[in-house]
Amino acid sequence: MRDADEFDAFYAASAQRVLGHLYVVIGSSAEAEDAVAEAYARAWDRWSSVRECDSPEAWVRTVAYRIAVSAWRKAVNRLRAHRRDAVAQQVDAVSVDHVALVDALRRIGVNQRRVIVLHHLVGLSVAEIAAETGTSANTVKTWLARGRKALAAHLSDGAGSDRQGTDDGDRQATTGGGGQNYAV
């Protein structure tokens, strides 16, 4: 118990100074707090040897600084790796049809959207969707039917404004300019 009391007194006397020092050095209060907390945890784990140092506060300050530098290096390396991967990847342009479909999917209910995606994009059967969602096959069929209807309505709303002057303004358009069928 004597060690805990001694460490508590050391922490209370030095933590704000160490935190202030590290904050000024690295410029981020959140990162400084994380590094200082980790440094004090390590000091507690090694308290029998740390308390024998010429300056336990200097030990904690040095460890906190090293932790912060290590975290910074990891972040920089992670960013470099992401940039390296991004440069190597070729991203295809998103078509207008794709944007319209995603927008329409966002406008329908979450259950309907989920079963439509699972059935038409993932390729699961009604029975597989029922098992995955924990619902009956009839519920899945109902959500599919209602979702298709709502999806068609949203797609025809967006497509109708692009097709002014066509003779078939009343039909529920499920195809875009590219001839792709949206009725999923």
C-alpha cells in the first residue's frame, strides 16, 4: 500500500507539468493526454525502479515523449501506405445511372433496401435472406415487392424530369438513357 500512496503523490505532484510540457511540444492536447496516461501506466508497472531514478518525472516525461513520437510515426506511415495504395488503384467513373440507383435506394425503407440489395446485388435467394434477417420468407417477399415498387417510383421521378417531351410520361420508367434496367 505504501507504493500506491507514494505513486499517487508523485502523480498528483507531476502530472499537470508533464502534460503541459508534452502538449507544448507536440501541439495536440488529446495526443498529449494519451501519451502521458500511457507513460504513467508504464511508470506504475515499473515503480520500484522508476522511483530510484534521479528524476522520476523526467523518466515519465521522456517515456511520454517517445510514446507520442511513436504514435506520430505510425500515423505518418499509415498515411503513406494509404497514399501508395491509392496511387496504384484506378477508380472507374461513376455513371449517372449508378448515382440515380443509389439515390433511389437511399429513399426507400431500410428493410426493403436491405432485401433488395441482398437479393439482386448479392444474389441471395429469398430463403437465404429470410435466414440472414431472421424473418419469414413471406416477409422477405413482401419487402421485395414493396421495395421494387418504391424504387421504381423514385427512379421514374428522377428519370421523368430528364425525359420531357416523350410520349410515355405516365409509364413507370425503369430504364435510363443507357438502356439498363433498374427494376431490380
